[in-house]
Amino acid sequence: MGNVYFRMKTEFIQQAEQLISELSVIEDRHLLEILAVHSGLKNVMRIHMSNKEEYRILETFCINNSFHLAHSDFRLKLSWTNEIGDRFYEDVPWEDTSADEFIAYFTKNDLESLARSISVEREGTHKEAGLLYGYPRCCCENYESISNGEEWVDVLSKNSQGTFFSPWSNKLAYLVHGFTLFPDYFPCGYSCASTIELSKKYFRLGESYNLGSFVKNQFNLMSRTYFVAQDSIISFEGAKVVNDMLHLSTQNRGVYGKDFTEGFLRDYFTISLPKENECCFWKWGDSTYRVFVFSDAEDLKH
């Protein structure tokens, strides 16, 4: 019986990976969210559709796996894009043929949530929509400022006091490396207990589907030190804290935007850490970087 169940999970993963390869808007990082619907951890999933052809691909996937599928009664037209590439849309009538994009929703067996998802984006609030998709209440309430145009990197930085944070709530890993364990939402801050718990659930979900290496790799990308400036986000691995000094290697870094380390001659450098619960900043040239150390390691506690 165990071998049959394992084979079923393996076959579903293969189908999900094939689906991801055929749809233009979702990526490998969405695999865990699809598995969450399959396992019952997530009630309903929202997927952006580029056109009707992609919807037919999703429809075949849902039929093959006994999922229930629906789509929005409106289309989406791109309204604006911010500096870090987030895209924001306005709703237009379904009859508006100048817009091809729309939203699809699917569920394993929660027909009530599926029906609600069709109307919540037009009739409900951001909070109501987020709760429907299983996001933490505190994060749904905090999303209002982001939806009004404030960049989420700035919002999360302002809501996160200190230097050391849990890696389980690190949204910066999505921007630099393309992955986070938790789904596509914005935590209210890097100390969000609900996001930490949700990430751990998705990690255990991946392990239960024999994707241990996949989720461990994501956790490792989230367990780094991140420097954040206006036009640059850089991650470093292998940080150490010795005598209130943060030691960082410039090898194997990840970069979003400008890479200040291109002109850095040393393989490593050190930063003096502030007092406990104070924010850490580091200046290089004309830029000031906020330093975030994401780690559960005891030797990185300050």
C-alpha cells in the first residue's frame, strides 16, 4: 500500500512539473503550492492565466487529478509595474477582447471556497482574498499599503526591527534567488510568527512528497545574510559572528540589481554589529545597505 501511495505522489509531481513548464506565469517555486492543494493543506489556489489556451492546459490537468476549476468573470489589463518588477492589473469586463489575461482557481474539494474566489477579488477586500487563499491574517491586513503602491521591500524593512531574523520568513530570497517556502504573498515583517509556521508546514509537505532536496535548497537560500539598498539586494552565504563582528565571504553571493562586490578586492569582509535589537547598516560608496541576517544557527545569534 505504501509503494502505491508513493507512486501516486510521484506521478502527481510529474504532472505538476509538466503543468508548470507549459504555463507562462507560474514557475518551479509554485510546485509546493500545487502540492498543498493536492494534499489538502491549501483550500484553493489562484493562478494567473495569460490566455484561454493556457486555461485549457490547466483544465486538462484538473480533470486528470479530479480537481474542480473555475475562472474569474473579468479579464486583467496591466495597469502599472514598479521598479522591482511587480505587476499590478486593473479589472476589465470579460467581453473586453483587448485583454487576454484572467485568473483561474482550482481546489481539490472545497467548492464553497472555489465559488467565493470568483467574486472576492471584485466584491471583497484584499484581506478577505488573502484569507481565502490561506495567507496569515496579519499579512493580509498589512498588504493594504503595498497594494497602494509602496514597495514591499520597504514595507517589510520598516516593519522589521533588528538585524537577526528567522530564515523561514525571508521574502528577499524570492527576489534574489526566485524561491521561498511559503506561497506568493508578502509577510507583514521578517519576524512574522504565522509565516514562519506556514513555511515549516510547506517544508514538511515537500519532505512527505520525497522532495527533501528541493525544500532544503530553498531553506538554504532563505538562510543567508542579505544586504538591501535602494538599487541593490545581495545575499551572502557562510556568515559568522565573532566578538560582535559579522564576517562575510564574497564568494557564492546572489545579486538582484547592482552588485557592489564587483569592485571589492577581498574574499571576505567584516561588519561591526550594533547592540541587540538595533538595525545594522553598512556604507559602500554612495549607498547605504540595511543588513539582515536570516539564520536559526545558534552561533549566529547576537
